[in-house]
Amino acid sequence: MLFRNLKLVSYVVFGRGSFNQLDKILEPQRKGEAPMIFLVDHFFKGKALPNRIPMRGKDKIIYADVTFEPKTTQVDALAKSLKEEFGTISGVIGIGGGSTMDLAKAVALMINNPGSSADYQGWDLVQQAGVYKAGIPTLSGTGAEVSRTTVLTGPVRKLGMNSDFTPFDQIILDPELIKDAPANQRFYTGMDCYIHCVESLEGTFLNEFSKSYGEKAMQLCQEVFLGNKEWTDLHDDKLMMASYAGGMSIAYSQVGVAHAVSYGLSYLLGTKHGVGNCIVMNHLEEYYPAGVEEFKRMVAENNIDIPVGICKGLSEDDFEKMINVSMGMKPLWENALGKDWEKIMTREKLRALYNKL
């Protein structure tokens, strides 16, 4: 048996107000006059957070439009423009939700790797380390802050740049930064974490490493989203650590059916990742009966309306595109259903599932 030698984030700081240490953290990583590039979720344009970024010299803030999840074309254009403008970059700092952090990881990689980011969609295709990169989440749940992938929508697939070069060199986990997240967005992102746990804990790749993190992350999600409690600072603290632990759980195992199916929705319809997972999870009693029951309780207690009927009116060609993307997620299906997954999840069965969404 070949054991995975897992690459993790190099440095982690956690705590309220830890964002204020950013200047000191970045100082040793600066290379002469080469700038730090801060990719900031466009949600924060005109708000207070960008004013707290410790700008020096030629440093630049770029507001990342994450209306839709990152595309390979967006990554390539950003990396190209930065190389043309500055030549050398000290580092890329992603400040935002999962999409912003994925974008930061991908741009950092593409500054030092030739071709298009689409060339690296897959497992262990990246050949060279990127420039220094740090992730600062302002939403919690995706686990993007700890994962070895950066999920991108390319010309033919939605798939990550999965490699040992992908994880951040530094993450700053400051619960104060997620305090004012809109309730719906907070829920959908938090459910991404909860669904990570369900899929990891019930998957065929499960081991004590992933189980330990997955069980703790699930416990924290239950404490945050069940019980109709008034939202407090402690909820933010717990959700931030749930995201971290949930991401660690799938780092040494894998996700499953909900993610595999939602990738098709995102590729064709541009459905946001957390929303897509919730739409799919609503219909997965056959695969995760206990998890789906608890998920529906969380939805009800938090007064969330999960979209329905999003596949209504799609053409057969549209369904084929989604099925092709979903069926391409082989490790996810194998974790969920075992090595003979293709005998269980046929194209016809997947088509029927999409028809319910």
C-alpha cells in the first residue's frame, strides 16, 4: 500500500484580531521592491477592510469579481497582466471566500508555470512552485484555506489544480472577518463544510486521520446550525475551525456524491458551489440518509430556502454536458460508492438525479 505524503499549509495563525499581524507576517517574504498582490473579494470594495491592508511600495489591491466561480481564463489573464506590469512578484494574498482564495492560489501558481491553468486541471500536473501565497478567509466552510486544490472552471471541465504546490504558505484565521457575512451566504458556505464531513465520514477512503478531523468539524457544524441560538462571536469562532477541520478531513480522504453532482451544475449553470451542494444534498437520501435528515433540520431551523427546479427546461445536450463533467470526478465517486462505482452510478441514474434538481 502506498501512503500519501500529505502537503499541508506551512504556517497558521488563529485568533480575533490576528489580521492585524499581516504586515509583520509578510515582511520576511518580500523580495526587494517586488510587490505583494492582494486579491480581495469585490464584496469589500468601498468597505473598511481594504483600508486595513498593510500596503508598501508597489503593492497592489485587485478586486476579484467572484460573481461566478474562478475560470481558467480569468486566472491566465490575471497572471499575465501581473507579469507584464511588474515582472517579479513577492506574493499573492487572497482575502475573501473560497472562490477568492482559489483564485489567489491559481494565480500564484501560474506566475511561475508556463501555458494555461487549464493545462494543470487534474492531479499532480503542476511542475513548479508558485510565488509565495497566503489565504485569509472572510467566509468559513469551503476549506479552501487548507486544501491542496484550487477549483477552476475550464473550457471542457470544472476541476482543480490538485498538487503539492497548491496549498497556501500561510493562512490567517481571524473570526472577526466573518462576523458580518450575510446569513444565507454563511449558511450555504457552512453547509459545504457539513457536507464535506458527511461525505468523508461515510466514504470508502475513510481513515482515522480524516475521521478525527471530520467528526470534530461535524460536531462544530451541529453546534452552530442546530438549536435556534442567537448568533454570537462564539459561532464565528466555531465555524472558522469547522471549516479548517473539514478541509483537513477531506485532505486525506475525499468528498462524494453531492460534490460530484454539483460540479456539473456549476460548470453548466454557474451555480455557486455551496448552493449547488445544498441543492443536490436535498435529494441524496439513498446515499446519506442520516446526513440528509440532519441537513434538512438545519435548513428548517435556519429558515433557508433551497432553490428547486434549476434543471427544468434544460436540453438533452445540457444534461449530457453536466453528466460528462460529473462522471469525470472519478476519485469522488470511488470514495462514495467503491471501486465498482460505474456499475452503480450509471449515466441513466445520474440523468434521473439531475432531473430532480
